[in-house]
Amino acid sequence: MSTVIYVMSSLPSWQLPDGVPKGVWEYAQAPHIADEYDDTISGNDLTVFDQQVIARHCRRPGVVVDLGCGTGRALIPLAKRGFTGIGVDLSRPMLLRLREKAKQEGCTVWEIQANIVELGCLKDSIADYCLCLFSTLGMVRGRPSRRQVLGHVARILKPGGKFIVHVHNVWFHALTPAGRDWLIPHWVEARILRRTELGDKFFEYHGVPNVFVHAFTRREFVRDLRSAGLVIEELIPLAVGRREPLPFPWFFGWMRANGWIAVCRRPNPK
């Protein structure tokens, strides 16, 4: 029996990019995450459903910027349909895998290694579409930093451009015993003791400790999108399996939804 040891590219906390917790940095730099990523998500129903949402809203080829593009599972199909694809990711291993896959598929995508909180490298009004899927927005720590991401989205979209984004729902944890075991003490820490932000969670993922994700409340998600000046055209609450919209969303949908996919638009100037 052999033992596999993953060597992370670590940084001291003071050198980490804005909004990037240490665990997320190490997750992004770990080559084994990129190597395993496609197999990991291949059986995830969310990746099927969000592709259906993309197909409905991204019909006419144009420039699409995918924030947290990973290995290109959403970007490459669009590039094959004639879209100009720009993939942005903090992970160099992910971008290298994206390049390999694009070459194999005979399409061209542009890769940018960047922190999505700091997107000054992208000019204003360059994109017809912007994606931020699979809770990438939730991997940014701190509400000011997440709102900065959304501000960049509104800036880089052309007037009338579309933005599709997915997040998790913090209250969904209340529906299972294991979820409640985490949520109740976490609520006390966040709302009573004020030691953390409601929805912030750390966990081990594929051998990487302390990977971070923020789960939203519905109100928080809507307010953050609107604070960036984005118009919400569709807010889709997700069913438990994330393969379809939540049935009867009017019945405690704020809690029953596994998460949300929002389709937003940058408004045209008046």
C-alpha cells in the first residue's frame, strides 16, 4: 500500500489575495484537484441543470467570461458553439487543464489567472455574458469582497449583458440532523457572539483542509446582486437534488431550496 502526499503551494495569511482564505488558495494550487475535477463533477446533477439554464439564456454567440472557470466544463461547450470564451481562475493547474481540453476539442479559449475580487485586467463592457457557477462566488470570504466581484461583473458586462450565478442556501442545513448540528452553534457564533459571518463554513475537500464556502440567505443574495446594479430576471430555487427547480417554492422556499441560480442583466443606460 502506498501513501499519497499532496504538497500545497502555501502562503502566509498576509500575502493571500483579497477575499481568498488559506484553504481556498491551497485548493486552487493543488494539482490533484485539477486532475480529479472532471471526474468529481461528472455525476453532479447541478452541472447538468445549470447547462440547461445557460442554453436558454446564452443563445446568440458573443464574448463570455467564466469566473472560476475550472477546467472549462461550461466554457468549452460555448466555445464550440462559436462564443469567444475567456476563462478566469485562481488555479494555474485548472487553467492548464482547460487549455489541454480546448486543444483536444478544437476550439480556442483565453485563460486568465486572477483573483475574481481583483479584475482590473478586464476592460469595461467587454462581455455579452458572464458566468460564476458551482458556488464560486461563495468561495470568496467577506461580503465586501463578494460585492466587489459583483461590481466587476456589472462593469465588464455590456449594457443588456447577462450574468448567471449559483450559490448555496445556508438555511437548507436546517433540514437534516447533521446540518442542524452545524447550523445551530454556527448561528449562535454568528448572530449572538458576532464571531463569524452567517453562512461561512470550513471543511476538508479531497485532502485539502479548511476549504471555505459561504452559503447565502435569499435576502442576502438578492440584495448583493441589486447592490451591483444588476437586474434579476430569473431567480431559480433548486430542489434537493439540484437537477430541477424547487417545487412549490412559495412554501418555505427560503429554507427548502438547496441554493439558487440567478439570471441577471446589466440594464441599458437611460
